[in-house]
Amino acid sequence: MKILVFDVREEEIVIFQQVRKTLNTHVDILTCAFNDETINQCVGYDAVSIAGMKSIDSVVLDKLKEYGIKYLSTRTIGYDHIDVKYANKIGVRVCNVEYPPESVADFTIMLMLLVLRKYKQSLYRQNVNDYSLTGLKGKTIRNLTIGVIGTGKIGRTVIESLSGFGCKILAYDVYQNKEVTKLATYVELDTLYKESDLITFHTMLNEETANMVDENTISKMKDGVVLINTARGELMNLQALIKGIESKKIGGLGLDVFEEEKYIYHKSLINDILSNRDMAYLRQFPNVILTPHIAFYTDVSVEAMVRGGIEGLLAMEQGDYAKELL
Ligand code: NAD
């Protein structure tokens, strides 16, 4: 099988080379982005591996099919950027990757602490010799009720870590997990909204979860609630978040993901004029911390993403469809 890999970062090249050697397979590596200009490079290959920064809609999938691509892997856990239904329909088999949930879970705990301990403000102040305390009083996790929405691999790991802090943990998922019930209490979504001081989101993005945080849901939450999102920006309505921060209904935000981040994150735009007013407006608040979708970005995850991206394609080619997305 001939595999073409796009979106390869410099540091990943050596890992791809090792994987290519151990799996003894034909893998060509490209550091350019997979996009409308580069897609024609797929001609002559059987499989393609990409990162998650381009929408793979029916038009792109038809092109891949026309170029002879039978298998597609996204080196990400989330696969909401791919029209999987359409891929299935036209016979392009798709898989994603898995990597240890601790990368995102650790980052989530860090965001909680950064927001709760007003770290952004204290860091800025230190740099300008402002050592005053006003406005920097924080909260300890032990005394809070934390709501975890989505108790899959990452949500569960966040709950495990949180249990060490001794706080009350509420959980919500459409499927309940037995292990989680040892550390957290599953409740109805509205109860979680009503009783949590801090809510962290770990659901996948789908039709049901898109915009699940809007003005209506925020109105059900406690005054001063802290929201943490390391899942997908589209879970939250941006205008509702802005209103919530302006009115002080929301006491703090920690967002590693952002709607429309595809055009911004993971690039240096230092000399560019950014046209995303909402983002610029939101990030200037002292109680809002934005990070550029880096919760996944650790040594172990990068290694697993590279390996998983190739192994998933080979498995499907060999008739093992356990990892295929349907
Ligand atoms: P997972 O599939 O193990 O868990 C997702 C959970 O969402 C499942 O338990 C599922 O039942 C639940 N869910 C689905 N629909 C729901 C609904 N309507 N309400 C409540 N829960 C619902 O996935 P995971 O590995 O835990 O990852 C979770 C998400 O984190 C991914 O989908 C991805 O979008 C995001 N992610 C972000 C980063 C990052 O760098 N920021 C990295 C990896 C993953």
C-alpha cells in the first residue's frame, strides 16, 4: 500500500521515518498542509493521512475517491471535521487515532487552576512590577463542586485526577460508566448546570452537543460559574460566552479550543491582521484564558498520533475494521 502523509511537523519527521522502517511500508511524508491546492498530490496513492485542520466534506472526499484513495486517517481523536457518513457512502474508509488521555486531562486540570487562582493577571502584573493583591483572591478546588460533561476516556481521567483534590464531582454522559460512579455522581444535565461551581467539557462534537452551551443553558448555571473547554469550540455559543463574561454570570473561562480556530491556531500569524473580533475581544478579559489547541501536545501523544495514523490505515487494508469510523 502506498501512503501519503500531509501536515507533518518537523519534529514528527524522524518518528514517521522510524514507523515506516518498523512497519516496512511505503510512506511518503509532506510538511505542507492538506488543502485544495495540495490534494492533487494524492494521485497514485492508496491512502492518505492528515491532521485535523481542514474540513473534509463531500467535495474533498469525491476528489480523494477520484484520485484512487481508499483509506483516510486523521491523526486526531476528534473526527468532527470529516463527513464520515459520506465517506462510508462512497467507499472511502476512515479511521482516527487514540493517544493517552492524560495529555488533555492534565492540561484541563491546569486550566482549572489557572482560572481559579487568577494566574493570567498575576503573571501580567509581575512583569510590570505590580505586586498588589487586589483582584487576585482565588478558590481552592477542594471546596468546589465540579461538573464533568462527557465521561469518555478524557473525562474519566479528569475525574480520576480531580478525586485527589477532594472536591465533590458531578458527571453527565449519555452513557454512564461504572468506574466513574466510584468517584463521581451521575446527575441529570440540568442538575449539573445548577449545582456546579466549575464545569468542564469532554464530549465529542456532534449534532446533539453543538452549541450545548448557549444563553439558555448558561442561565441555568450558578452565578460566577467557571467553564473549561478542552473538547471542541463549537460546543459553546461564542456570543453567549461573551454576554456571560460581560454580565459576570460567568466568573472565568479556560478555553483550549475555539470556533473557527482552523484558520488561526497552529500557525504563526505574528505579522498578520487577525479578523476574528470575537476572539480578540474575549481574550482581553482578565478572567479568560485562551490557549491555541495544545492540550494534546505532549511527547507521548505525538508519538501515538504518528504511529496510529499509519497503523490504522494498514489495519483497514488488511481487513481489520475495528478502528474504522462509521
Ligand atoms: P471519547 O469518545 O472517549 O468520549 C466522548 C464522550 O462523549 C463519550 O463518553 C460519549 O458518550 C460522550 N457523549 C456523546 N454525546 C454526548 C452528549 N450528547 N452528552 C454528553 N456526552 C456525550 O473521547 P475522548 O477521547 O474522551 O475525547 C473527548 C473529546 O475531546 C474529543 O471528541 C475531542 O473533540 C476532544 N479532544 C481535544 C483535544 C485537545 O487537544 N484539546 C485532544 C483530544 C481530544
